[in-house]
Amino acid sequence: MTSRSPDRTGVLRAAEKVAQILAPTPLLPVEHDGRMFWLKAECLQPVGAFKIRGAWHRLTDLSDDERARGVVAVSSGNHAQGVAWAARKLGMAATIVMPRDAPPIKLERTRELGAEVVLYDRMTEDREAIGRALSAERGAAYVHAFADPWVIEGQGSAGIEAAAQLGREPARIVACCGGGGLTAGLALACPGAEVVPVEPAGWDDVARSLASGSIQTVGANPPPTACDALQTFATSPLNFAVLQARCAFGLSVTEEEVCTAQRYAFSRLRLVLEPGGAVALAAVLAGKVAVDEGTVVIASGGNVDPLAFARVIRP
């Protein structure tokens, strides 16, 4: 497939394709501490996360010959389920490289969707090398979790959808960020909005990259985090080119702030959010970013282990 850069035309095309097969996720009004903002509940997607958008846009643009040879992806679980869902819908074979310490629920659901799961060690093995080797060996298309123009455009369809629901382009979008696929897509979708990526503390390579003007890595010894979906060691030049042009800064949140956001979403909004899907809301609740009626906050995923979630919400 020809290399190219993602653009807003692609985001609009992705939004049209997504609208033909998926219902819009709710845009919920939230009042907190005298402030009102909107929460985009991507946790209510069929696979429990926004990743279904990029996967559908990418796989539906494959040729018949490419579809016949299947697809390979690398993911801790949400991209895995998005690709597996899209592949099953299109009658394709899917192989997903996943970390051994991924939440069991994400492993189980990826297999339930018909994908073959290949396990690796997150801290000692190179998942990209494993995935690309499998892709080459099988002649299958390789669908990167964030450094892929189609994936970026597909994720951006959430911004087009939110703007339609709001009746105008958001003034600000606060988004959960791992590799930057969602954030870059939103930046392309809503060029007039201030887009704020939020990451777990110690895994805030995108925020540090924006601050320094060059791509930074997480480092050799990142701290443990419950935000498995956001454990990306560095963004890519493809994503960073969009982020650097559109995002003035990034934020990070602590593990406790994430837990607070999960509890808030459950008790006040009746939503189940996984840790990585709650970081944008965590930044808002912690007062780290200003919000108003023009602000959209992305609740990006809800695929959380039941026992882990029970421990978080226990009084």
C-alpha cells in the first residue's frame, strides 16, 4: 500500500464509512464543580473502544487480494479487538500480537472475535519486529495501532461525529493518548479546536515530545501503570508531524487521578471506563485543563478487568 500522510479529506471519508455501519456514540453533558463540558462515550462502541473506527477505515480500503491474505496487528487489546471485529465482518483472517500481561478480558474477547493471538513479553521483546515478521511471512497486511494514515483518519471520525452532535466544531478536545493515533485524528478532524493529549505519569512521551520539539521515548525504566492501553514507548514521525502542528502541550495524570475518574464515571455517569480510557476525564477532574460548554472530553475505552474495576470502585 502506498505510503501517504493522513489528511482531513481522509477523515471525512472515514466518518462516512463509519456512519454506515456504526451508530454514533453518545455525547453526554457533564456538570462538575460549576463547569459544564461534554463527554464522548467511545467506551460504548461494539468492541468497547474507539479503535474500531481506524480498523474499519483501514481494512475496508484493502484490495480484494490483500483481504484474501489476511491482516496482522500489534496491540495490548483495544486495537486488537477493533481489527478482529473488522476482519470478521469482512471475512478476513486476523493475527494479533498481544502482550502476555494484557488484561485477560482483552485476550479473551480478541479470540472470541476469531483472531489468532500471538503472545510476547512487553518489556523484553520487540512487538513491532514480531508483527512485521509475521506479516512478511504470511503476506498479510500490517495494520499499525497508531502509525498508519488510515488508522489516524479513522480515529478522527470521532471528532467529525462529535462536531455534528454538538452542532459546531468543539473549541477544545481533551483526549486519551498513547501513540497519538486518536489525538492526531482529532486534530485533523477539528482544525479549529485546541487538542490536548493526556497520558499516564511516567508514560508522557508525547507531552515531552511536544515540549522539546522532537520525539522523546518513555525511557528504559517506566513506572508501572494500570493504563495498559497507553503503554506506548514513543510516538511516530507520522503522528508527531500532526501533533506538533496542532497541539500546544500535553498533560499527564497520576494513577490515583485515574482511579478518581473511573469512580466518577461509574457513580455519576453510569459508565465503565478502563484506566487508559479515563485519563482525559482524570485531567479535567483534577483541574489540569480548563473546560467549558465548547469542550469535548473523550472517554476512549471501557475494556477493564472486572476484578480490577471492582477494586477501584470499592468504597
